[in-house]
Amino acid sequence: MPSIAARLIPAWLRQYQLSALPTDIIAGLVVGVLVIPQSLGYAVLAGLPPVYGLYAAIVPVMVYAWIGSSNVQAVGPVAITAIMTASSLHAYAAESAQQYALMASLLSLMVGVLLWLAGRLKLGWIMQFISRGVSAGFISGAAVLIFVSQLKYLTAIPIAGNGLIGYLASMQMYARQLHPLTLVIGIIAFALLIANRYASTWVWRSWLSASYAKWAERLFPLILLGIAIVLSMSLHWTTRGVATIGSIPQGLPTFTLPYIPDFHEALNLLPSASLMALIIFVSSSSVASNYARLRGETFDANRELNGLGLANIAGGFFQSFTIAGGFSRTAINADSGAKTPAASLVTVLVMIAALIAFGHLLAPLPYALLGATIMASIIGLIDIATLKSAWQRDRLDAASFMAAFAGVLIFGLNTGLVIGLMVSFASLIWQSSKPHVAVVGQLADTGHFRNINRHDVVTFRNLLMLRIDESLFFGNSESVHRSVIQATRQYPNAQEIILIMSAVNHIDLTGQEMLISLNQELLNQNKHLSFSFIKGPVMDIIEHTPVITGLSGKVYLSTMDAVNALKET
């Protein structure tokens, strides 16, 4: 039995090497400083006061660093969880700011409990059932919605809605409320951030070395934040109608009991919480597993569920909203030299310092800059490359992408994800229902058998050899039966039918009944059915059933044995 210390103190801390401390400190400081504007913006995106972005980057980050699965993943408020929080709590937008914040913490708690329960039930395998097309389509659609939703901060037009149509309709309805100075500030900030992100070769590397250009690109959003604060103060933007974030409460997040909903409220939030938990797990696991692979480390999906779950549960009691692993902040953390989760603990110290000592300095910051920051960062999540790749290689995955993408834009996040999943599962069922059944022949002078349409092979007048490239179950049994009968009609002289079962890993009851019926149907035509290459686990299932006991032919260990025994000499 492990000692109490071994259970309470994570392995990375017990095995910590002091040589990793300098790089961990540097990485933690870099991430902490650079994500302050993002954290403030994501809180606003979630419908919360900006300070809640800093709250969400303290207690949950500490918990994940202690028990999470990844050494370098940086968790915190991210765009997807922020927009899903706003979407899920849309009905509570008219409530007081305090009540809305309590609902956001409740949602974090519910998501955390679902993730933790999934981890305890070892449900990490669920990740493999979310196709790349669905996840990329959902994130891309959410990115477009986030982009459009932030136009309200660049224009001062009160845009609202659950989908793209709602956003655009409200923009048209309230277009007269456009504030020119806010628009100018927002457009300039957005253009500078886009140039910094996508034209860094021209902006920085034309006159700086590669290493300095890299740091200049990373620090620019923070420098722009400082410039905007100075300009806001000196030019008195607040008195000229530009919305600023105002005073940020100083002090750390306090322990607060979440709002206790009634049964109907909890029931209404449960679907949203479930979808958020699924997306958080898929996106965070994708990031964590990728970096684990690059660093030669192991990744435990169930431990990741536990870490994300407990981090969100803890956040629910400390004024946080739902958090997840961040794509950009994890990349910065790893690129800055982070070795262990100690880097995330340093990031927490930066957030604490910002709340205690520097919160009042952020008061003149225009909301337009926060909106522009999110818009510039979110463009990279619109995954056109995956759609192009799927269109070229797998049209069904491309269909899943487009279904999720269009569903999110038209119907909102939750419904869009469900639509994408339904199309993905429908594609999976359709593919499974049409297994490949190949007519094969013998490669000359070898014991190998290949598809007659792909290779130059030898066939035998009295033999028809068919390879079934899928397990047999209720969804495809009829299709396999039809393929075999069609093949026998194409080769009427074949009296011996050999089914090669090398790719069959399971045969359910419907599949067994189909084989029994097929055997009798062929026997009525004076044809005999034989099997070759049945795997041991499959034979264990069917050995004492009529599939074998009533077989008109025989079961052969290999296809070569069957050919030698049955071919005409």
C-alpha cells in the first residue's frame, strides 16, 4: 500500500530536480504575464466581470498542477468554455451580476463532477469516439461565433443571440448605436494584433534576430495593453463614451458556496454541462496527449479526467467559471521551457500579484482591446486545413465537420455539437453496414491470396474464395449475405464456396443466423460452404452452434489448406 505522502504528494514533486526550477520559473512568469489580457477577455466573453478571468486562473490551476496528467499543459479560462458558459447561461443574463457569477460557478461545479465521475468510471476511452471532423467543425463554428460576438465591444452595438443569424439580426437592429471612437480603437488594435500574429516575419524578423523576434511577438499583446491604458488615461476615453473595464476588486477569490438550484434548473443545465464536459475532455486531452507524445511521456486519459474534474469542482467554490487546457497557453508554456507543473504554480503567483498589487492599473483598459485580443487569437481555431484534408481523404469526416460547423452557426453550440455527433455516428453506422467482401485468388506459387481486381492471381473453376473484411453483426449481416449470393451468381460453376474469416473478430447472434441461412441456401443449390482462417476467440463463440455443426463443408486452418483439399485436379 502506498504511504499517505505518496498518495497526497504528486510524483512530479517527489521526483523534482532542482535543475528544472529556473526554466519552470521563467515559463511560469512568461505564461502568467502574457495570458492576463486573455483571461480578462475570456471572462467578459463568458458574460462575467473581467476579474473573474483572473479568479479562474488561480485555484483550478493549482489543483490541476497537483493532480493533472500533463507536465506542461497550462489550464485556465479558454475561449470555448467561455462562449459555452455564456450560451448555457443566456437565460440568466438579466439577473444581477452576483447571481450570474454564482450560476457560472455552479456550472463549473457540475462540469467538474461529470468529469470526475467519468474518470472514476474509467471512461477515458470515450475520447476515441469523437471524430476529428466533429471536434474540428465544432471548434471552428464556435470560433466564428466568438469572433462575431466580440463585435459588440468593437462597435458598442448590443449584439446578442445564440447563433450567427441572431447576432447579425441584432447588429442590424441596433446599428445606430455604433460608437465611432470605440470602432477606431478596436479596428486599430485588431489590425496590430493580426499583423503581429500572422505577419511576424515582416513586422519583427526583418530587423530582429529569430530569438528576439519570437519574444517580441509574444510580448506585443502585453505592450499593446499598456499603451491602451496610457492612451485611455491621457485622452480621457471614458468621458468620451469608450467603455472601460473599470476598477477591478483587489484581493484573492474567496470561498463561496455555489448557488443551489432547484430540480428544474439543474435539469436544464445538465445537457449543457454534459456537452461542456465532453468538449473540455476532448480538447484538453488532445493537447496533453500530443505534448506527452512529443516529450516521450505517458498519457493517462482517466487521470486527465480526474484532474480536470477536480480543478473545476474546486473552481466552483472559489468564484471561477469552467476551465480547460488552453492550446496557446500550453504552447507558450512548453516553448518557454516548462519541465513540470511547477511552472503553472508560478503562473498562479503572477495572477495573485496582479489581483493584489496591479488590479487598479487595469481600470482604464478599453473593452475594445479585450474584444480585439480575443478576435485575433480566435482566428487560428478556424480549422480550414482539416476540412480540406478530410474532403480529399474522407468525405464522411468532411460531412461531419460541415454538419457540426453549420449546426453551431445556425442553432448554437449545444445543438450544433449534437448534430455533428449524430452525423458522425450515422457515417460510422453506414460504413459498418457495407463491409468489403473481396473475391480473391492465389498469388502464383505462394500461399497468399489477394483481391482479383488488384493483383494478378490464379483462380479455380470450382472454387469461389471470398474474404470478409469486417466483423459480422446485426448491422451488416444482410449486406454480407447479399454480397456472397451475388458473387455465386457471377461464378455459377463454383461448387465450393470458401469464406476467409481472417478479418472477422466477432460474430454476433444475427451474424450467426445469417451464416446458418447462407449455408442452407447454398446447399439447396448443390454448393458447399467452408470456412478458413477462423480466429480462436471467434471459434470459441461458434464452435458448438449450428454455424459449425450444420456446416455443409469444413473448417480449414488456412486458405491454402482449403484450396489443396477442394480444388479440382
